[in-house]
Amino acid sequence: MTRRATDNTKALDAFIAAKTEIDAMLERLAALSADHFETSSDEINWGHVGTLNHYRAKLREITDMAFSEGEHAE
């Protein structure tokens, strides 16, 4: 096996590991969202809103980068 093929194998392994981790995080976030972020409507306060907006902003940054949107638009 050539050095280039070995380097590609390592890169592919790292890519798959990162993708697997992302998939697991997305699955956990989807489950948390389905559970309304572990809150009920009578418990909601401005702290919950702030936390949810923080999560939203981080996810918006990621999706903007992934899809070349927002400040990452070409």
C-alpha cells in the first residue's frame, strides 16, 4: 500500500468517526426537541427562552456554514 493510500484510509476513518459523532449528537438533539427540551408549558420562563435561543444561534451558525448561507454565503 502506498503512503497516499494509507493517508486516505486514515482520513476516511477520521471522517467516518466524526460523522458518526455528529449523527449521534443530532439524534440526541432531535429527541430532546421532541420532549420540548424537558420542559412543560407551565414551567417555561425567560431563562428557558434564553437557553433555547443560545442553542438556536449555535445551530444556525453550523447550518449557515454547512449550506453557505447567512454570513457564510458566497
